[in-house]
Amino acid sequence: MSGEKVSGEKLHGEKLDGEKLDGEKLDEEKVSSDSVTSVAINDLSLSFGSVEVLKSLNLEVEQGEFIVLLGPSGCGKSTLLNCIAGLLDVTAGQIFINGINVTWEEPKDRGIGMVFQSYALYPQMSVEKNLSFGLKVAGLPKQQIEERVQRAAGILQIESLLKRKPAALSGGQRQRVAIGRALVRDVDVFLFDEPLSNLDAKLRTDLRVELKRLHQRLGNTMIYVTHDQIEALTLADRIAIMKDGLIQQLDTPHAIYNQPSNRFVAGFIGSPGMNFIDGVLEQKSDRWVFNAGDITIPLTDYAFLQNPQSGQPVEIGIRPEHMFVGDAAQGQAVVFSCEADLVEPMGADTVLWTTIAGNSLTIRTDSESTVKAGDSIDVGINPNRALLFTATGERL
């Protein structure tokens, strides 16, 4: 379904088409007045029958920005990208690219270049012909085609591969060619749908760096879909965390990681993920504390986003790197003893698994740690880096 162009008449009917034209005139004037907006999504919805995939979603991408759509499988990130590309007709809402309403335009008329998860190269054609084929179909002059192909090949460092066929290329080289096929279109907006997911770990790292350099060199707007949070954190100017067809938070990688808007974002970002401990918020004299069994964590400097209530059930979230063992634990405000359940050497660091107040927790330590499974350890917590979440998942 995602690769097919669905009939707008079938989905919407004549009445909605008429409504679209009325709203199009008003919104186009509004968006075109903002010259720095590259892509604008206004109240976008998409349903397949009774299943809502996107729900009145709004997103503005600035000119030259690298936006990453991140979320678990089924959250709607690839669907949103396909709507921007014109591969799916929307149920409601509008899409603007460079101030022009392209909601009902064909993909070729939207001024976008798209790179898919699969390379989708023509096996019988050389790299050079794969790059130039779309331009020839579009009727561009031969000299202009050659110039664009050479420019893209130079940027991606594949000049020496132009005469080869896809079968003679590695996975990383094929993906470069797929990116090059989008580059030759010379458009302002590039869309990437999990382009590195078919590559091995080393190639993913190498191409991730190349994509970062490519964006810095070109300065084009790029919208990138991935389920890999490392890709998101390293590539993005801003990350849109998605869940159930909605954007949960849109912010810089630093803000997403350190100031998540809700429990879902906090738990989704980070590897290992954020630790959560169930407990109760209590006010003692003029200070607030978090209680979980025998553990009490002072919240002296905590900046509440909502009015707290004494006795309120909450979860406290603490990242693994803000928990400490051994000598490092002794300098923290909260120290308790427990047992190391599992030890995972990760190369540059070591991850310890333990259980506190019935909650399974991870602690990131340095690679020189000598802790073994079954050892009794002292664990320290830095309460100044902790976050509180209500029973409904909102940050407190």
C-alpha cells in the first residue's frame, strides 16, 4: 500500500476536494509569508479504513534543517514521509514545500529527492546510467545530465565506480549510488526512509558520518526516518519522537535526551534506557522527597513543571550514567547497597544490572570495573539529574 498512489477521489470524494480548495487558498497565503519554512505539515491525518495512522499532525521544518523522525515500528514515521513524498494521499490536512501547497501534487512535481531502505538500482545499468536515467526521462539536455552526474559522483566519492554495475558494488557503495540518484535531481528537500538499515554496523557508522558531511556541504533540507536512536542523535538538528501517529516531542538531541517531555520519550531515548523506580512523592517540612520502600531521594533542587501533591504516586527516572558504584557512589546524596545481578562488558564501558525496590535498573560504569555478578555493591544516585513522571506519563 505504501508504495502505491491511492486515488484521492476514492478516499475523499467531491465534497472534501471542494473543501480542500477553500482551505488551500487561506493556508497558502499564511505559509508563503514565512520564507524560512521549507516543509510545513498542517493538521495532517491519514486513515486506512477505521485505522488512524496519522492524527492531526503538525510539523514545520526550517530551510536547511536536518529533521529525524524517530519512533518504534508502527508509529507512523514512514507513513508521514510517504505523505510528504506524495506516495500516499492524505485523509485531511495540507503539505507545503517552500510555501507551495503540494498536498495533491504528483511526487515528481514536489521538488523532492527520496532515498529508500532498499537500493532499488537497475541491475542491467551501470552506476552512471542509474544516476542519469531519471534525468533522461525528464528530458534534460545531455550536457546538463553529465554535469549533474559528475557533481553527485564527486560529492559521494564514487567517480571510480561509474562504469560498474550494481552487482560489482558493496552494500555501502550501492547506497551511495541510491543517494546520488536523489542528488542529481538538484532539489531543495531530500527524504530518507531508513537508508542505512540494510547495512552492517561498520558500514552504518561510516555512511552516517558521510551523510552528516553531505548535509553540512549541501545545506539542503533533509527529513530522515529511522528507528535507530544513535542515528537520530548524531545526525539531527532536531528530532521528532513519534508514537501512535502523533509527535510526542520535537526538539534538539540534547533537549530530547536531557529534558524529555514525557515518560515515553524518556524511556525510548538512551541505550541502556532510563531507569524508572515506582514510589510516592512526599513533603517533609519545607522540602520534597521521593520514597520507594527503604529508599528516600531528596528533591531539594527539583524544578517542578506542575504543582506536586504529597502522597502522589510517581515514577522517578534516572539515566544509567547518573548512577554510580564503589568509591564514586560515596560522593552522592543517596547511597544504598544491593547485589549485581548481571555484568555486561561493552568495550568502552561496562553495564551492571541490579534490582532496587523491586525495579530492575542498569548502571553504566567504566570498562575497568571489577564488579562480578553476585557481588554486593554500593550504589549512589545523583538526584539533581533525576526526573519525575506522573501516573499518566507526564513530566512532573
